[in-house]
Amino acid sequence: MKLRIPAVTVAACALMLAACSDSGSAAADFTGSDNGGVSGADAGNDSGAGGDVGTGDALNSDADDSDANPDDTGGNDADPGDTGSNDAGSGDAAGDAVDTQDTIEDSAGDTADGEADAPGCEPGWAESFVLQGEIFTSAWINGRFETCSSASHEFVAAADMTLHISVDRLPVGSFIEVVDATGEQLGSEFSIDGSVDLEFETRNPGLHTILLQRTDGLESAGYRGFFACKAGCERRATRYPIVLVHGLAGTDNFFSLFDYFNGIKSELLDTGYDIYTPVTDAIGPSSRRSVQLTEQVFEILEESGADKVHLIGHSQGGIDIRYFSDVHGHHEVIASTTSLATPHHGIGIPLIELMEYIPFLGGQDFSIEWSAQFNEDYPMLGDYPRFSWAGRTCRGIDLSCQRNNSNEVVSPLFSIPYGIIKLAHRNDNYEGANDGLVPVQSAMWGEFLGILPADHLDEINLLLRATPGDFDPIAFFFDEMERLRALEL
């Protein structure tokens, strides 16, 4: 990302510096945040996510920073708060005016890129940002300018949050800018006294970047600050957008009455997560549906400004995702994939296998033979994490199964296929356990995360949880968001 500072702006900053050279202004004290205790006397040095703020004088923690204390009253200290006897008197006013004019002229002669002359650095060095890592709210920032470079920090935030950053010990004339993944600027400020104090509001969920550009690149230098949340702090986000891919006979919305991921998408959006539900053919083979998915994923990337997405597919949606990744080769834009009750190894009952030949029923082959060949032709390609979940339900008369499966009972819609699949797969490692449509063992792909006590529709909250059971699909998806956020770290 290019950050260009006009020479006129630098010159104006230099004029302010010259005008303040004898004013005795004190260094910044990290004040102005109600939500993180940014006073240097009260805050600690915890930089973890959501870390507690401890005690101790963080601003003056370095023993050798003899000129960093704004309360210093020594006669020869160069601190901005110096009140000693060696300051220039009014008799130097004419000389100060000449010096000020010289400073302005020097600043106006800075390079076209906006950085001050820095002999020994390559042209454009100030726009070379060295990433210092991800930062978190209610935490300290500890960073360092490397020689001939500026610095940047990343953070993840939802939309409609008010955030506050204070940074001290910056080279005078440094510039701070906050941008989101779409490139929209959320705030900026020059430092005229070695510190900046900036409050801004987020507009889009996802990754954000703090750019710290300096004007003197000859030496490495450390800086520190505090990052706090002022409003909207309960909102949540992931670095990358979440794409929920529907299964067979699915769509994003049924007759404007309810969603395929019923109540799940709306709850996640309301909390701040960036959720998308692309629409592919309700009935059709994954070879065709995945082409439609591909077009929409790249539209999502363009809209969000992200370079990757998390893909979560239910049922056939998981096969669509594998086509997108492994057949079409789009590994580079995938942060992770998660399949939920996807028949990776086939279903193996005649009624389901007939779907390939009956257009009204499907067009996708779910046979064990087809699945084995597909898995051989397209194993796990691409360097990104893959996860899977399975579902398990119980007959209404199988009290033992229900006791061990959170009181789950199969929906009447799946009661017949449940029994057929259980019989057909009775010799597998799970004795034919299934969710009414997909065997547990068939749903395993990549890192298997476990078995959900739910039938095929309960997994996505369809049919308004018509049958008993303790499984909460909305809570499950919130847990998934937290899991993916932890994965990003």
C-alpha cells in the first residue's frame, strides 16, 4: 500500500515544529481512552488479546531514557517539557524566524514521495512498511522502526466499532494512517511532538492496518502505544469473510420465509461477522454448481477487499467446495474449509445413488464407487487446513442412543433413510451411525472435529427444530466462528 505525503503538508508540519520549539509543550501521556486505562502511570505491558491492564509506569520503563520524562525540570535536558535556564530568549526571535523559513524551504524540497531526505536509503524507503504483527484492543503496542523503513500493525475488527490508538516515542514528523481491507481510510494524523492520539470508527468487518510512516530512516528506533476500544466492543469478526455453501435442494432463502442456514446467518451478521451465502443450483451436479460458486467467491473477495475466505459447506456444499479448490485449483484464496455432514465417501443406498440419473432428484453421484474415484483423482490438494463434522441422530424408540446423544431424535422426514443407511453401514467403525442421510464415517475429511447430536436438518436449524434434542445449531456456528478466529492467529 502506497502512502504519499505532499511536501506542502510536511512543510506545514515543520512550521508548527519551529513555532513550538520554545513553547515547553509536554510529551503525550496516553490520555483520552475510557476503555483501556491509557495513562502511562496506570497501565501495564500486557500485549495479548483482551489482556488485562496491569500496573507500572510504562512510559518511563527504560532506565536510559533520560530525556523522555515530561516532568523533568533540569536545566540542560532537551525534553519538550524542559523549564531550565538555557532556553532561547526573546532576543533570538529574528534568528528563529530565519530558521523557521529555512525549515519550511528544506521540507518543501523533500522527495516526491513525501519522505525527508535520508542519505543511504533507497528512494521510496518511507513507503516500505515492515509488519510488526497483529495487535489487540486493551493491549500495549511495542514496535520498532527498522533502518530505512516505516512500520505497520494489523488488527481485526467488526464494523461500527470506535477504536482509539495512542503512540509515543515517534520520530517527529511521523504520520499515522488507519485503513481497512477495502483501502478506505478511517483516520490519519501527523505527529508534531513525537506522539499521536487518534480515534476512529470502523466501517467494514475484517482486517485493518495501521501505517506508521516516518521521515527519518537512518536509524532503527522503538516506539510504544496503547490500543483501546471505546464503543461496540462486544462485536466480533474474523480476518477473512465466511462463506456458507448450501447443500442439495438448497438456496439462500426459501420463499422469503426462512434461510437455508436458518437464523444462523442473521445472528452472525448482527454480531459483526462478515457472512455470505452464495446461491447455486438447488438440484445439480457439483461440477456445475462449483462453477457458479467460483464466480460468487471472487465477487466476495472483490467486495470485501480480502485475499482469502473461510468456506463452510453443508451436505453437497462440501463437495462443491472440493471442486472449487481441487478441480478448479483455487487453493490460493482459501483460508480454510469445513464440511458439515458431507458424504465424502459416498452414501451407499440405492435411492440416493439413483439421484445421478433422475434430473428431478439431483444429478450428483453420491455412490461409494464414484466417491472413491473422486477422492483418488482429487486428494487433499493445496496448503490450507481442512476440517469436517458429522451428525448423528436416533430412532424415537432407541432410548439408549438418545441418552448418549443429547436426547436427539430423527426427524420424520429422515426416519426411513436413517434405518436403511444404518443397516447398510452396520459394519463400519460407527456401526452405521448417521444423521438420517449421511453416515458418520462418510463425513470424515481432513481433520475430523467430532459428531454433532443432530439430524441432517437440525445441523442447519431447518424445520424449526421439530424434534427433541439439546443441540443448539446457532450456538454451534458461533463456536465455529471462534474456532476460525483462533486458527487465524
